[in-house]
Amino acid sequence: MGKLLSVKLDDLPVIIKFILHSVTAADALEVISELREKLDLQHCILPSRLQASQSKLKNKGRQSSSGNQENSGQDCVILLFDVIKSAVRYEKIISEAWIKAIESTASESEHKTFDLAMLLIIYSTNTQTKKYIERVLRNKIRSGCFQEQLLQSTFYIHYLVLKDICPSILSLAQSLLHSLDQSIILFGSLLYKYAFTFFDTYCQQEVVGALVTHICSGNEAEVDTALDVLLELVVLNLSAMRLNAVFVKGILDYLDNMSPQQIRKLFYILSTLAFSKQHEASSHIQVTGSALRNL
């Protein structure tokens, strides 16, 4: 295990598979704890991206092998996560040991993007541990160990792996938004935000649909949070949000359950989608001027 840091990325999937297949109930926590400490994938992924970016700047349009190198590195990381996902799905001792290894890490500085990615992966693959993972996440959020910077970095570094478990991430976000703790609600809203930011069009549609469901629920705290997220998404990626404007427009059928302030925020979102300077000829939404004047 001590030589794991010197192993080539191409060889890691085979080696990790061998290690995980050799784990027993007696040594599971010890092995996984050491594996978690030694296996720092962000140092495998980020250098290849940086190298590719620098090479593009130097070549200025000339073809380079850096893109192929980056893709090769990403393929190896995806294969590695496939090995790990298979292990935590079918081996209960491995999934529980991995959660315990993360749970026992007390300091914020000791946590890595790999920790958060693994909790999300296990959450998606093992229904029996969902409540356990939610409890660990809530405790980590309350203690300040899991903050926005770590979450953003996790999505940035591991988005290729996380996009495949988008439904589970949205399910977790929905659960967190039902909390009474503001820090946990905020973390849930950030899951929605970064899922929309880093994932594809289909996942973006699912994010907007989930937020609309929160808004139509009638729960004041959920409505406020979901509206804030929608507004932020409009600011961050107006073109992508315009493609989902029809779902936002559906909220108009539930105005009776919303406060005047919430309605104003909704119409601000709708008017931004409808009347932006970047508005295209094929509009996805229309909001009448009379409706806006009545606010």
C-alpha cells in the first residue's frame, strides 16, 4: 500500500481491484482507511488538464497529443471508479468500512474531494446505507467539514463520474432541503446548483423539474430556497435556463400557495428568461406585461 503513490495511473484499476478483492471483515476498515489516504485522484486528474490547457496555449491551434493524454487519464479514472463502485455495491463490508473511514476523519483539512465523491457514489449504489450516509453528511455539514469549496471542487474534478449518478444526487438534495437546519438546506441547494452547472442538458432539466416541485410544495422554506437557486441559475447560465423555461412557467398555476415576495421573485425570473437582450427569436416563454404590472 505504501507504494500506491508511485503506481502509474494506467495500472491503478487493476491494483485497486486486487486490493478490494483481498479485503476481509477483520481488516476492512484498516485497508480502506489507508486506501482513502493514499488514493488522491485529484493529483491524477488536474495535472493532465493543466498540461492540456498549457499545451493548447503554446500551440495556438496546432494539433497536440495533450488532448489524447487527458482523455486517456480520464478513462483510467472512470475505470478505477467502476472498480470501486462494483466493490461497494456488492461487498457490504467495503461500503460500510469506507463510510466509517470518512466518518472518523475529524478535521476539515483532512477531507478530500474523493471523500465526498465516494459518499455520493455509495449513496447511489447501496440503498441499505442511504440513511447512514445522510447522517454522516449532515454531521459533516454541521461541523463545517463539508463546505461549498469542497463540494464545488468535487464536481469540478469528478463530474464525469458523478453525472452518471445524477438522479441519486438530486434525491439526496431533495432530502437535505427538507431539513430544519439552514446549513444543511444550503448544502442541498448547492447540490442542485452544481449538478446544473457541471452536468448535461438532460440532468439540467431534471434539476429544474426538482426545483419546481419544491416551489409547488407549499412549504415556505423550500419555496424560498428553490426560488433562490433558480434565480442564481438564471444569472449563471441564462441560455441553459431558457431551454427549461416551460417548466418554470408551470409554477404560475400555484401562485395561490406563494407569498407576494415569492411571486415577485418568480416573475423576475420569468421576465429575465423572456426579455433578456440575448433573447432568441424562438422564445420558450412569454410573460404578459399586464401580469408584471399587477405585481
